[in-house]
Amino acid sequence: MGRLEGKAAVVTGGGRGIGRGICLAFAKEGADVVVNYASKDQPALEVVEMIKKMGRKAAAIKGNVAVKAEAEKIIQTAIDNF
């Protein structure tokens, strides 16, 4: 059992670079993950598939966290999915 078993995480910029690594590390520790991205969906969708192969739940959502309505939508995605 991982340290984050039963937890959910929202990772901004989760499709590439450091964000991608954070998403995968959280999933490895047992968290379900919302992968937030700003423009290209393909990298985020790849991360979602990698997380699902680990046996965790994952969802990708486009949004800019600097825009209140979009940030709320990102959090609502976590609530709805996990």
C-alpha cells in the first residue's frame, strides 16, 4: 500500500516534464490523479493511460488555473471522478 492510497491529486501541467513525473509518482504511491493541461491533450492522455495501467484512476482536463471558472472546473473533475 502506497503512502497516498485513497487520496486524489490534481497536477497542473501534468502532461509533460516535471508535471508528468509528479503525476506518475503520485499514482505509484496510490493516488488517483487529475492531469491538467493548457494546450495539447495528447501528452496528458498518454499520462492518463500510464496511470490507469498502474491500477489507479485518472482523468485529463484542459484548463488555465489562473482563470477562476476553469480552476473550479478542474477541481470539479476530481470530485466527479474520484
